[in-house]
Amino acid sequence: MKTKNLWFAAGAAIGAGALSYALVRRYQKTLAESLAWQRQRRPALDVLACPDCHAALQVAFSPAADGYFCPACHKEYPVVDGIPHFIKTEALTGWNKGFAGM
């Protein structure tokens, strides 16, 4: 009877490991597909302009920073979850500041 319980415990452990491995692989695949979709849908740079000086934007030079860069006024605009952020939250006032947190 002990060997039967031992085999059952070993099988359950292997099954749990296989399930967790499958879930991790699925998460990684979903994350990679999401990032690929965001890169594909990124707006063309000829449409975007710096809100301060109206110069054409470029992709940020630094590989760590995901966003846009204005060569005229040397400002960087980050892209968070696929959305370019042109306004700093510190500059917002009133209702806009409250809704920016949502």
C-alpha cells in the first residue's frame, strides 16, 4: 500500500510540474504576442510632433527607454503600455489630475 501511495504522490508532483511549466510558457507566449502587437500598431513618426516646439519626433536612442525623442528641444516622451505620454502628471491641474490616475 505504501508503494501505491508513493507512486501516486510522484505522479501528482510530475503533473503539477508539467502544469506549471505549461502555464509559464503560455504566459511568455501571450506577453511576446502583446509586445509584437504594440510595436506593429505604433503610430508612424511622421504623424507625431513635439507638443512644445512642433518638431518631428524620433525613436528614443537609449535601448532601455521605450519612447520618443525630440531632437530640437531635447525632450524625451515615454511610451507606457503602448500609449505615448506627452504631458507630465505633475503639470496637470484640476479634474485632469484626478482623471489621469484612472
